[in-house]
Amino acid sequence: MKKYLLLFAMLCCYIGCSKYPKQIIEKYASVQPTQWSETATGVRTRIKTNEKILALTMDACGSKTDSLDEELIDFLTREQIPATLFITSRWIDKYPDKLARLAKNPLFDIQNHGKDHRPASLTGQSIYDIPGTENAQALATEVLDGADKIEQLTGKRPIFFRSGTAYYDEYAVALISDLGFQSIGFAVLGDKGATYTAPEVVQAFLTAKAGDIIICHMNHPEKETGKGLMQVLPMLKQQGYRFVLLKDYADKLE
């Protein structure tokens, strides 16, 4: 009996250590970041390519009032436009059935937007009145709990992470890399947190260049993001652009 209890204890220790690697947490325990932005060192904002491709990425943050823009999802499906979806655990907890449906659609790839939509900080920096993670342990929890939730429900482990608000400090990016994920930002601000009007969304998307990662939101059907995308995406296709999933260019992100 003691033998089995010892084995159980060792297994629990292994699982805990593997999820929150002690060496990684200690490595970043006393760092002093100097950067705080959407383009901190190491954040991937585009694909290094000569192809006329764009990466459409859409966030679902999990705020009290958000949902899913079903009309936009239906449009993307009808037009066969792929998108990488960055989704938080708190959104998944609200809409597990919607997550399951999105995950079954081969046009969409589910990636990690964190557990609670927190900016990626090692010192508790805030942005837009949203407090960032306060230390290495808190950031590891934000990243790994979000990844675990997605893996449990989809059977696929994310390889990318986008922090809440897409803000990072440079050491947060390094820690995220040590945990096995690439930090994703954007080159084109597609809807400014779902606050743009449809004409503003169109204008923003038309600034895109080959290889750019575009950020917008799929969780506010009451806003005009969807309306703008339904206007501008066919225009970009007519210009010869092709939309791709980030996972298919994971080794070419910069």
C-alpha cells in the first residue's frame, strides 16, 4: 500500500512540475522588463513570405457581454476563408457548444488567448484598465491553463498564444517561448477591439500587405466588425490575396 501511495505522490509531483516548470518560474523571478507594447521583442506579427497571403485572426475574449458573431462565421464558411481563432478559457466556459462547433470546422484553428484574458506582464503592468499578470507564476498559469482547456475540449494542443489586449513585456515573451508557445501579435489592427465602424474595418484591412497577420474580433455580433469583414474580404480576394492559417506557417513567423 505504501508503495502505491509513494508512486501516486511521485506522479502528482511530476504532473505539477511538468505543468509549472520550477526552473522556468525561477528563471524569471527577479527580471526587470523595459518594454511594454504590442510589439515587444519576440512577438510574431507577420509571415516571412513572398506569397500574396494574409493571416486572418479573430479573438473571443469572454467579457460579460460578448457572444459569437454567427453571421460572420457562416460567411467565412460559405466563402471558404480560413481563420485562426484565439479563444480564452472564460469564453469557452460560457459557450462550450459553440467552441465544439468551431473546432470541428476545418477552416478554423483554435489557439490560446489565455485563461482570463490578461496582458502578459511579469510585473503586473496594466493596459486599458486591464491588470496584467503580476509575476512568472501568474503568467504561466494564464498560458498553461488556457492551453489545457483547449486541448481537453478539442484534442489538439495550441502552439500559439496571444495575450489579453496583445500586450507583452519582453521577458513575458521569453517565458512564453520557454513554455513552448509562440507569442502572436498583429501587423494590421482590423477592428480596434470591435470598436470600428464597418467603413473603418474596410479601410484598416485594405492597408494589409503580403504576409501580414490581421487581428479582429468574432465575439461582438452587435458591433460592425462582421459587416466590415463581409465587405472587405471579397475585395482582398479580388486583389489576389489568399487567406491562410498561422499553423501552416509556424516556422516562418517573424
